[in-house]
Amino acid sequence: MAEPLKNQYGPDVPRAIAAMMGAVYPSFNSTGFVREALDGYELLELMPRGQKIAQALRRHLPDDFERAVAILLDSVDQPHDRDPALNLAAFLYMPHTMFVAQYGLEHFEVSMRAQHALTQRFTAEFSIRPFLEHHPDATLRQLEVWAADPNVHVRRLVSEGTRARLPWAPRLRQFQADPTPVLALLDLLKDDPELYVRRSVANNLNDIGKDHPEVLACTAAAWLKDASAERAWIVGHALRSAVKRSEAGALAVLGFGKAAQVAVRHVQINPAIVRMGGQVRISLDVANTQTRAQRVLVDLAVHYIKANGQSSAKVFKLRSLVLSAGQTVTLAKTLSLAEMTTRKHYPGLHRVEVILNGQAQPLGVFELLP
């Protein structure tokens, strides 16, 4: 079992911030700030810990927001004892962005300058969202400017901060209803030189497809015209969830719109009965029965049993094939049935299907025992 992320965000965080603040703002009450920040701290999860530190900062910095932000930004270059090798090293600055999000809505220009500076240390993808909700037009105009910023972290903020379904964040309902403003920003970034940004663009477009599959398919088709290899990768990554959902529009964009004329042979599911923690190997042959070559997208669906006894399909990518006339290809997948942080296993019969160009075909079952 993976260690909880909050364990890397312990009492040393507010102490480090207090030292940094005290170095640039001598009247900062470091002792009072740390005491307040740590009151009930151990009971909180990661993000609420950041919020608590931000609230303590508000009470120990000047009431004037512009002056408080200036002190906040002056402090970020000060030395601290936090290990830079920690996975959450950059999260030291999470309370700074939360401070801007909570207290800066009435100070738009100051807050935008702060977010531009802070996102280069810890992403402002969470703190930009209240501004998109309360000042949508002004914030979108600012993001349009930032799409051409020389700093890669600022450009990534444009795409990541506008994700309607950003993990760990409340949804942006206005963009779920109408993604048009977001698509305009993504269009500016679709040929960004940095993979870090392009991956974010793909994830945002993937999110849009969950609410608007037709918009995703149309955008993907348009972007593929005269596309570089880098842009083609964005499209493929953006379509990944739609392909797993077997959406016709996404499959057609990728050239898998026609039903596969193939035969599935020599299916093996071994062992047929397996205990929790074991493995199951699934193998099959896919044979082209036609006298012409075919493109075939092959996925595997496993219907995992849930706690309530019902099943839910998990789709695994197998291969994208170009089968010549009469060609046969053997495919295999080994499933681990060990306990994971992302999936809990339950006993019962698990159905297995192969998905060929979006069309499911049963392969058999295996039984999972406690």
C-alpha cells in the first residue's frame, strides 16, 4: 500500500514557511503562525493542510492584500530546510497559491501577477479556477496572453487550469456546458514545443470528450490535417478514453470506423479458477479472413466484480494492428489480481471480452476465489 501523500506534508511545512516569511518580514509572528497552522493539522488530508496554512498566513500578514502578496512573493526565494528531493517538494508553495485564490478575487490584477509568478514554482491550476468562475472574461483574456509566455509552466497553466474535470478540483461547470472558450486556448497550444504542455492539452481535450464526444471527434479530425508527429500524438492521447468507450466518432478519426472482418481463435484463459493475489493470462489469435489488408484496434475488457456483486468493465489496450490478407497475430495479457490502491478485487465470475474496432466479442470467464 502506497504511503499517504500527506505524510510528506508534515509540520515541517508551516515551520519552513514561517522561516521564509520572517526573513523578509521581520514583524511576522512565526511562533503564533506555526502554532495556529498546526492546531488540528494531523487530522487533515493534504489539500486541507494547505488551506489551513493559507488561512494562518492571512491572519499573520498585513490586512492590505497587495502588501501581503508582495511579502508572500518576496519570501519564496528564501532558504528553507525542506528536502528538495521529496516527491511533494513543490507543494511547499501550495498555500501561497491558495492564499491568492481565497483572498484575491477582489484584486484581479495583483492576483494575476502573483499567479504568474507562483505557477513557476507550484502549479496555479487550482488557484486560477475561482477567477475563471467569478471573472471569466478577464481571466480568459489573461490566459490567452499567457499561452504565448516564454515560461513552460505558465503556458501549461493555460491548458491545465481550464480543465473542466481537473482531478482534486471542483468542476468548471460553465466549460462542461460550453467548451468553446477552452478549445480556443487549446488551439493556441496544440503545437507547443514542450511535451509537458502538449500532454496537458491532450488531457484537457480528453476531458471535453467526456461531456461532448462529437466536439472531441470534430476537433481531433481537424487537428490531424497536416499534423506533425507531435500533434498527432496529442490527438491519439486525447482520444484514449473515447476509444475505450468504443465511441464511433473517435474510432473513425483513427481509421478504425469499419467493423473488423477477422476471426478470433485459440482463446486461452489460464487459470480458469484463481485465488486473490494471483494472476490470469489471457491469450488469443486474431486472424484476417479477408483477401485485403485491414486495420484492427484490439482491446481487452475485463468485467471486474464490485462490492455490491455487480460488475464493471475495465478496458486494457492490446494492439493496433495492420493485418495483411490471411495474416494471424497472437496477443496476450497477464492480469494481476493483487490488491492495489486503484482497484480492490472481489470474488466471483469475471467475464472477459475482446473489443475489435469498438465491437465487443465474448472470450470466456475466470473465477476469482477469496
